[in-house]
Amino acid sequence: MFRCSNHFASLLKHCIETRNLAQIKKLHCLIVKTFADAEPFLYNNLISVYGGLGNLSYARYVFDIMPERNIFSWNAILSAYSKSGFLSKMEEIFNVMPTRDVVSWNSLLSGYVCYGSFFEAVRTYNLMFREGFVNLNRITFTAMLVVASNQGCVDLGRQVHGHVVKFGLCGNGNVAGSLLDMYAKVGFVYEAKHVFDETSYRNVVMHNKMIAGFLRYGMVEDSKRVFEGMEERDSVSWTTMITGLVQNGMKREAIDLFREMRLERLSIDQYTFGSVLTACGGMMALREGKQVHAFIIRSDYQHNVFAGSALVDMYCKCRSIQYAEGVFDRMTQKNVVSWTAMLVGYGQNGFSEDAVGLFIDMQRNGIDPDDFTLGSVISSCANLASLEEGMQFHGQALSSGLIRFITVCNALVTLYGKCGSIEDAHQLFEEMNFRDEVSWTALVAGYAQFGKAKETIDLFERMLDNGLKPDAVTFIGVLSACSRAGMVEKGQRYFDAMVNEHGIAPASDHYTCMIDLFSRAGKLEDAKSFINKMPFHPDAIGWATLLSSCRLHGNMEIGKWAAESLLELEPQNPAGYILLSSIYAAKGKWSHVAQLRRGMREIGARKDPGCSWIKYKNQVHIFSVDDQSSPFSDQIYGKLEELNQKMIEEGYVPDPSSVHHNVEESEKIKMLNHHSEKLAIAFGLIFVPSSLPVRVVKNLRVCGDCHNATKYISKITQREILVRDAVRFHLFKDGSCSCGDFW
């Protein structure tokens, strides 16, 4: 009978290894038929296999019908409840057990640890000592070291370490590995190294944990020494090293190490592929990324959702959006990470409309967004200045509960700031339970783009008072705010503080802000002097910024220098030709204008046509100069004629200097009246309800005449008109603009 029982036990063990519940039930029936009164050994095995597969009702049924139970029976059902997370049932069984051994206590302890009841775990651990147990084992200590790691409690970890020494388990590989892991995770990496050095038998797992510990704290050279000193390395060793190199910014070394790993002919899994693809994307190493892609296909991982998502992310970061779309479309399985990778890729590559469309498709496919997905689509709405859609996603964040995530809140602050609803941005910012550096920077940038220099600086100083560290992006907001308000001295002080007090090396964007600061205020010689002292030459945006101010202030000498520098840097950039020709046109040098335009045609440089757009009822209406394509053109031009008459009566005088064409004055005035932003504003006045502001976006800087005309329009119609041009926001209200005519 004993041999027969062992045979059934062996079959049950095989069933749990294959997770074959149906076969277990058949064996259960056979046991009942074979044995009139089966011994506890078989019942205990049945409880264990049912519990192991999570079928607790069957496990409890077997336990309840047992004619005789021993300590193993009680431990089996206790373990079943513990592993499945039924903590109340686990406690109920534990409390009525006639006797308990260390296995019973370990099951209780493990249940608490696995399901996050750390306070109860510590209480149980202390009770074990009060009960006088002298045979605590590796399971007890490894469980408690998990608690110390997860809670970041080094004091508890050291207490457990002392007990490990007392019970003579320092030489146990599992316990030593858990000690090492605990110290590394709570930030005591040298204590982790001490455990590593003091352990006589160091297996591959311990080496891997030590490598991970070093890499977590940027100790790359130490991790390399451990890695290179290993007699035997497994796939985890290589993957840990590759991942750590990527996380420490050593992407090229990570790619090279991946090549070495391939030569070792070790099995490469989804996590290895994910790390090396992150390295390729971070370096925009498209060629290496394609090689990894080919290896993924040869390894039959192309249908793995993790590898597929990593490929989409890599191609997007390499600006190969079509390759990313190809991988995404061929994926047989997609999860929220896959959809988010493609959505973020669209946004980062300037395809914000596609990002919004993909988000809608994702929801149609039954995939619920997480906080990162929702934050990303809100960011795309911000890039599109699509306030209506962004507000709809705000509503979704509230209804889904995702508003509690800082990722979503930061994206919403950015949205409202970029769409000109700065009061809404500030209100949301103040309502946030927690704010990080990104939160503050988003609002700083919002105020800066609106030209509210005082509010920008006050917020920045408040950020510093709250102990937060500004980054390079924060200072771009502060410097641009100073520039737009003409606060030259203050801007200089903040630039110096950025370098000397905050240790941030100025990048091209910061230097461009300073060029703008000087030149916008008319200090063109100071701007030139600043450029000559820069450690590198300005980029195209820097030269164009100086050239634009030279046009405004009529400085032909510095303007010519800036234009020549810009064209030398980017010969086909039309900005140099256009801005310099504007300077010549303002001086009446039409032969020079004609010469520049011939030069543009000869090299194929094309001016981006100015256009303005307005969104109404989820549809974008785009206008260009003299546009007649709208089905509402008759109404729009009629509205403009009506407005023009009233503006003239109010004292408006057209400014023909805003037209840089050699035509008659009357023709210039006619051209001015049909600029794209005026067409968009007229459309808004006709269709947008009077209770709402008219919101217009323009791809270029608003011209002086349109700026002046819009002030008159806001006064005549008593409407708020918000124009976002290539430089900043302009809020026109009651005949004045928020920029104070300084832009």
C-alpha cells in the first residue's frame, strides 16, 4: 500500500508541474476508489496540489473530509491560503492549529510578506522569538530581509543580519544573497560588498546581485570588476550588466557588450533585447537597432510583446517613424506599453494629430490607458494647441482616477499653459497634492510664453524657496520671460546664477535666449559682443533671432553680419534671405531685395507660407493670405470689410511697412487686410459664441499691422482674442495686448 501511495504522490507531483488540474481531479477520484480509507500522506498531497494551482475550494474540501489530520495536513492548507493571498483564512487556520512548527510560522510570515502586510510580518517574526524557536531557517530570514528591502528599513535589516549570524546561516547562499540584496536596495552598498566578500561560497546569483547593487548607485567600474572576475556567467549576468550600463548613460558600451554576449551563444531574452534597444534609441543608432531587430526575428522573438514594444520605441527615437509603424502594425499582441510607445513616438516626431488618433483607436480596441499614456496624449494636444480635446482628456482623467498621477497633472498644466489658459494651469498646479520639478517648470514655461515676466520670476523664486532644483529647461523659461519683458539686467543675473550657483552649463537654447534678451531690447551691439564671447557659434535659431531684431530696429550692418552667418551655416534656410530682404525693403533698397529673392530661387530655398488656424467644433480651419478656399469666405471677407470701416473710424491707420513688396501703397493696404490671422479672427467672431474667447494660432511671428489691428478689433467687438504666434501669446482685450506692445 505504501508503494501504491508513493506512485499516486509521484503522479500528483507531475500534474502540478504541468499544471494539469483536470488530471489531478481524475487522480483524486481514482484515489477515493482505490483506498477505502486513504492515509493522511495522500490527502496532504492532494491539498498541496490543489492549493498550488489556486483551487482553494477543492483543497479545503479535502482538508475538511480527512478522517485524521497531522501537522503536515494543517501546514498544507495553511500554505495554500498563504500563497493565494487569503490572509484572513490563513490567520483563521493558524489560530486553530492544535500544534505549530517552524513551517507553520514561516507560512504565516511568507503570506504577510508576499501580499504586503509588512507590519504583521514584523509582528509575527517577533512572536517567533518569544515562542522560543531555535530552528529558524533560511525561509524565515529571507522573508524578513524582503520586508527590510521593500520598506527601506536598514535597522530591521541589520537586526535580521544579527540573527542570521547567531543562527549560523551566514554561509547559506540564499541567505547571503538576500542580505546582499537588502543592503544594496536600501543604499548601503559597501555593507553589501562586505557580505559578498565574507561569503565563502559565492554563486552566480550572488555575483549578479552584487553587480546590480553597484550599478544601481553608478559604481560602474566596481560592477565591471565583479563581472570580469566571474568564473561563470549566465544570461542574467550579461543582461544585468547591459541594463546597468544603459541606465548609467554608457549606451555604446552596452551595445558592444551585447555583441560579446551574442558570441557567447547564451540565450537572450526579452529583457536583454529591451535594454540594448533602449541603448540604440538613446544614441539614435539606427544601424545597430536594425541589426538587433534582425536578430530578434532570427531568435523568433518578433511576436513577443515586450520586444515588439521596445522596437517601436527604438525606431521612434531614431526618427524612423515608418519603421515603427511597420513593427506596430505587425504585432499580433499589443498591450498598453505597445500603444503608448507608438503614441509617444508620434508626439516626439511632430505627428501630434496621429498621436491623438492612435489614442482613440487604442480605446476602441479595449485597451485602458495608464497615466503615462494619458499624459502623452494630453501633451500632444498641448503641441496642437487643441484646448477642447485636451479638456476632454482632463475629464477622462477625473472619471478614471488617473488625475491622481503626477504625470497626468504635469501634462495638464503644460496643456493649459500652452493653450493660453494660464489661470487654469495655475489653479490645477495649486490643487496638486504633490509637485516635482517638472510641475514647477511647466507652469514657469506657461507664464513665460504668456509674457508674464513678474509671475514667472515670482514662481521661480518660490520654487527655489521650496528646495527644488531647477534644470536647464526651467532656466529657458526664466530667461525667455526676462527677454519678452525687456528685463535685461535681471536676465543677465539669472544667466550667471544658472552657471555659478546651479552648475548648469548653458546650451544653445540658453545662449539664444540671451541673444534675444539683448537684441529685442535694442542692445544689438551688446548682442554682438555676447556672441563673440560665446564658447561656440550660435545655431540657426540664434542667428535668426538676432537678424529678426535687426529688422525691427533697422540695423543693416549687424543684420547683414547675422544673415551672412546664418546662410553660411544653413545655405538653404529661407529665414536669412527673408529677414535681410525685410531690412532692405524697410530702407527702400528694392534692388537688394530683388537680388536676394533671385538668390533664393537659384538655390531652391522656399519661404514657409504664413498660415493661421482656428479650431471650432473639433474641426481645424486653416487660412493663408488672401485665402478663398473656405466655404465661408463670403461671410469672412464681409466681416473684415465691416471691421475695417469701424477700425478706421476708431483711428486705425494701416502700416504698409509690414508689407515687403515693391507695390503701390494702396495695394499694400489691401494685402494687409487679408493676412491669415485676420481671416481666422473674422471666422472666430462669426462662429465662436460671444461668451468664449477667439483662439487663433499662427505659424509665424504676428506682423506689426495685424497686432495693431487686432487691438482695435478687440475694442470694437468687446471680445477677448487670444493669438499664439511663433514667439508668444497675445491676449487682446478692450483695445490692448498682454504683451504691452513689446514682442
